[in-house]
Amino acid sequence: MKKIFFLMIALVAVLFAGTLKAQTMHGIIVANIDDPSIGESCLKDSYTMEVEMMAIAAACGYEANVVTISGDDYSYSNVEKAVQRLKVGSNDMVFFYYTGHGGRAVDDKSRYPQMALGHTDREMMPLYKVDEKIASKSPKFRIVMADCCNSFVAGMSAKDLMLSEETRIKGSAEKNYKSLFGSVSGNVLVCSSSVGEPSAALTEGGAFTLSFLKELSSMVNGNTQPDWNRLMESTKSRTTRVGKHTPLYEVNVRNSSSPAPSYNGGGTVAPTTNNGDDFLAALMQLTSQNSNKMDRINRVDPLLARYFASPRARVEVYGRSFNTMVSRETSADFLARVATSTSLASFVVLSAEKDSNGKITYLKLHEIYKQN
Amino acid sequence: MKKYLLLLFIAFAGTFAVQAQESDNLSEPEIEELRERTIQLITDFQGYLTEIGNKSNSESMKDYYIKSALHLFMGNGDSYYIDGRYHDPVIMEVSSLRNGITTVRPKPMKQYLQNLKRLRYTSVRIEKAETVRISNIYKVGDHYEGTAIFFQYFEGKQGERTVYRDKTKKAVKIYVVREDDDWGTHWNVKFGDIKVEETTAG
Amino acid sequence: MNRFSTYLLVLALFFAGLGTSLAQSINQVFNEEILQHRVEMLDIFFERFNLEKDIEGNKFEGYYDPGLHRSYLLSLFDRNYLLDTLDANHQEEIQTFVMSFLDAVVASGKPVTLAYADSTWCAQVLCRCTYDKKECDVTLFLKPELVKPGEFKWVIFDAEADFLHLTPDTLSVRGISPVEHEMKFLGLKEISNAHNKKSVTAYADKAYRVNPLTVFFTMIYDNKLTFNHVLNVQYHFFTVPGYHFTVQFLERPGYNAGWLITDLQKL
């Protein structure tokens, strides 16, 4: 009798484990930042998309697990491994984003391009293959997006695409983010240009990426019901107007039955983020509204000692355009502020310099705030 | 030759003067991003007030929040200089509405925060509106100034009984000033005096 | 339905189209919709007048929409002023007047915009002061002045109060005798005696006009007049050709509050 009782407890625990585990937004950003012609544009894209992914996770109450593959890590095998190693729960979301060169073979059957992850033909990875691979892991919702540039378009003004604000999630926007990302299942597959077209890379970022982010911002901050088809259509119109190329997309999205979790006042980050660096996870824990307030304050000194070379290490916060420094403070003041903030939702580390002990001497980041 | 050198010197001096002046000015995109930063800091400040007034927080925790709050203000709550001119410590205007009459009193920010910490209610509730309005930022001498408006709800209870509640609209002076630190000079957003614009029954 | 009524209907919908949101916010302490609609800052008045930003503070993008611009302009009027204009006797005339103002702003292709740096607006500030140990009111007029490129300041360009005109107390002052030139103008000492000093300006030539602003500054300088506080502020705009409108702050519940146009005149 006792055995049956304990077996039942175990069974119930197993059944509920899936629903109790926090939903995760798995993000993979692949950016060809070292390319001499488009590298600067891709770097901007990688930053802006990382910010957006963190904002989506924060607004939807997901854990964020965002990995960026760029610079020395930029390779076919690393992208392949990142996709293969995804551990995706049935309620999780996956957002794969690529910015770099792309192309297609004459006999390519898919409308979608191949991503140039190296200099040889064997290092070209078809976008649809990535979509298939991610689909095989059965996430609740997946987005596979590519902004493939094979030419730099000079002299184009992107003033109407400038993302010059801080990232601030208003109360109304949180609801709309959830409608678009949290309460849906299915997939979106999109690339920046149609068969045979190049894509425009501007100094501020890819024309398609900037258009998508601009339209997404309008939609989440607007009053009409968010909708993926409308979002993709408006992105397509804007990209066509600004970049002179036409995105391709497929939207297979439906409302899911499991509601998006409520925002808990501070997103969390799964342990492996930014290529295994747990600093961001520690930072997210410091800002988490779920944690006891005194615990957050007490964590400041240990974090300072663990991650920073000194309490006077330099920390700079940049705005959404990543050009304007909006704050500069010592690491001690920075952590104290983060530990007491009631509205910081997430961070994106733009760069960090470390000493020979691996401790941060200089940190450059962007902050995402939640306004309610 | 001397005249030529003198002219050349004047030409270069003019160039450097212009360049120095240019680096003293913020561009429009920079101003826009600093305005957004201001809204974030106001949101933080309102959060600090909620925690300082929260009766369930310990004294030491409240002191931590007070320190964070003062850090947002010119002079960290002490007297300060702007454009070479002396200013008294930043003040917070406090209002109370009784029998339809509003009384407004200015208090130095440090004193205000200490008073907030020690309010004689059994529970205090401070809520903020999501809406924050910020004016343009205007150049004044060697710095920039603006104003922001935010809204606050205050409720004080003794046990279950609400003793006092009101809603206030407050205006805060914004300064964007150049600050020196270990790595040079940078622009920073700081707050000045906070004025009560309107008080209504809660 | 004529054009004015159409726009009033749009205006009503503009404010009322928030029914569902209003219901949602009923349980919250603040009604964010109302707070966003209110024109809390003069800069916001400018932004909406110029159709630069919407109610939520987002920049307008895309093509210029004159119809939307007219709606925003109407929303910047004090509704009581608009309703008063619906006095049955003058209804059509007033409607035409307001519509012609909207048309003048939205002038086809190139709308009239307000800018801080314009010389076509000024502030009228009613101040409570103390003069001669008694409280009194002084109206100051201010305008923005360029200090150097990109930098402005407000400057006082006029002042108004009865006592600033130094109006002679009595008209019975005869002035300085025509023979004083033989007395080496000994009689000048009379002008500052207790009986005559309040009529000192009667000793000036007939073309002389007192400058109230100079009197105001002199009294402040001599510590005879102290400024206490501001009672009221309003702004006058002459930017739209042929029109003068006044903007005041209306503190009241509801959407139609804040800095609003309370009067409109044809020039």
C-alpha cells in the first residue's frame, strides 16, 4: 500500500514537473560581424536583436537563454552545434536569427536562402534546414529569421528607422508581447529578400531587421490586436520601401491553450547564456523582483568580488542606438543600483574587458526597463 | 612673417574654440536618449519611495534605498554648484489636503526621505502612474535643463482604517550635467527640486 | 452633417474611444488613458499642435494626414470654449470661424507649426508682489530670446500694473514756474516733497510716457517691490497668420484638461 502511495506521488510529481518548469525563450543569434563590407551593420543587428529577444522574454515572463555566435565563434560547425544542442521544452519558444551574407544555388528548391557561414560552399547552411531542425525539437513556438546581405547599399538614409530610445516595456506593450510570442504556438519562417534579390545593409543595421523591429515596436505599443500576418506584411512594405527588396515569409501561428505566465517583475536567465558566461544570469538574479529584497542587497558585495576586478571597475550604460552613453558609474554603484531597482527587467551586455584573472575591468551594456 | 603667424594662430585658435564648443553640445539623438533615461530614473525613484515608506522593510534596508534615491539628485541631496553658482540642497515639496485645503511645504530631500522612513502609520502604500511626461531639454550655459511630471498616490493607514490618502502631480527639475570621474568627463542626468503641481483626494 | 459637426463627432470619439480601456483601468489607482490625454506640458501642446507626436508620445510616421491633424487641433481646444461657440445665435458663424482657423493651420501641403524659437509667441504671467508693504498684482510679459545658437532664455519685455504708470495723484500740479531759470531752478526741490512726489510725472514734458517695465525693474532694484509668487500663466500665439489664440492651463478631471486653447481671435 505504501509503495503504491509513493508511486502515485512520484507520478503526480512527474506529471506536474513539466507544467511547473519555467518557460524558456531560446535565442540563437548568428552574426557575421567581421566581414569588411557588412560587419558593422551585422554587429548593430546582433545587438538590436539581442535586446529585442531579452525584452520579449522579460515581457512574457520567460527565462531567457540567448546565445550569440559571432566573431571568432562564427562558423558552420558552431551554428550546427548550437541548434543541435538546444534543449527545448514543449512550452518553450525558439528564436533563431541570422545576419550576414547569403546566397542560393541555381537548383535550390527552397525559396529561402543559404547562410554563408564560411568561405566555402560546404559552409553554406540552408535556412529551411535550420527551421526543420528546430521544428524537430517541438517547441511551442519558433521563429527562424534571416537578414542576408550580399551587397552594401551606400547613401541610403535610415533616419526613419533609427531606434533611438531606451528599451522600455510599458504595461500595454507587455500584453501585446504576450499575444505575439507567449500565447501562441506554431512557427514563423522569414528571410529578408525574395529569390534572386540582394538585401540592403545600412550602417545602422540591415534594412529588413530595422524594419521588422520598427513595425514590431509599433505593434506592441499600439492599441490594435497584435497579429503576425499584419506584422509581416507591414515589415514587408517598409523593407521594400527602404531597402528595395521584398521579404519572404510563412506564418503558421495559432493561439495556444496554455496561457503565457504572468510577468514576475524581473525576467530570469537560464544558467547558460552568452556562450556560457554566468555573469548575466547573476545580474538578472540581482534584479529579480521574485527575490527577497535584503537578499538582493546582500548579494552585491559577493558579486562585486566574484565578477569585477575592483569596486571601481568602469560600467557604462548605452541607449538603444548603442551610440549614446546615458550613464557611467563604478561597478559598486552599478550593482547597488541594480539591487535596489524595482523596474529593471533585463540587460544586454554589449562588450566587456577582463583582466588576466578573468575579472571585468570595463563593462558596456544596455538596460531594459519595465514601466509599471 | 610675424603677422602671418599671428593670423595663422588666430585661425587655429578659432578652430579649436569651435571644436571645444561642439563637444560641449549634445546632438538631438543624444538628447532623445537622455530623455528616455530620465524616464527610467524617475521610475526608479518612485520605486525607491515605495520601499522607503514600506513598513515591512527594515531600517537598514530603507537606508540603502535612501542612499540610492539621493544618488539621483544634484549634490546627492547636499548643496551644489551649477554654472559656478551655489544652490541650496534639493527640496521636495510635500502637500497635504485637509477639509478641501491644500497645504504645501518644502523639505530638503534628505529630511523628506528620513520622514518618509518614519511615518507614523501602521501601513503606507505609495503607487505610481505609468505615465511620465518629460519636456524638451534646453541648453543653459554649460549644461542642459528640463522638467518631468509624474503622478503619485499615497495612502496611510492605522490598522484597517485609512487615515490619509491623496494623489499628487509632481514636477521635477532635470539637469543634464557634465560630471568628472575616474575616466574623464561624461554627461549625466540628475534631478533637482521637486514641486507639487496638484493634489487631489485619493 | 456639416464639417464642424463631423469634426466634433471625431473629437468625441477621440476622447470616448477608450471605453474598453477605461473599463480595464477602473481597478487601478490611476487612469493611464486620461493621464496620457491631458496636455500636462506646454511642450506636449506644441508636439500635438504640430502633429509630431501622438497621445502616447510616439512620433508620427508615414504620410501627413490633414484630417488627423484637424482632430488633434480640435482636441487642443477647451471644450467649454467650443461648446460656448455653439450659441444658437452665432452657431454657424463661430463654426466657420474655428474651421477657418483649422484650415489656416493645415494649409495644404505646408502646415503651420509652432516652435520655441519663434518670435510670434509670448507668456503673460500674473504675479503677486508686495509694494509699499501691501500685496499687489503685477502682470509680466515674457518671450524667448536667443542667447547663442541653440540656447535660449525667457526675458521680460513688458510689465503692467496701475501703480507702475506713476499716474499723477493730482492734476493740480502747475509744474515748474516759467521764471525758475532766474532762480537757478530752486523750485525743483518741490518735486520730491510729500505733497508732490506722487505726481512727479506731471513735471515731465507732454510727450513723455512712463515705461512700466523700467519702473518695475527700478522698484525691484531699490527693494521697494518684492516678488511673492505666480498666480496665473497664459500664452499668446500669433504664429498662425491672421489669428491670435490664447493657451491656458485648465486643471480639471477628465481628458480635456491641461494646456488648452481658451480663446481665438481673428487679427
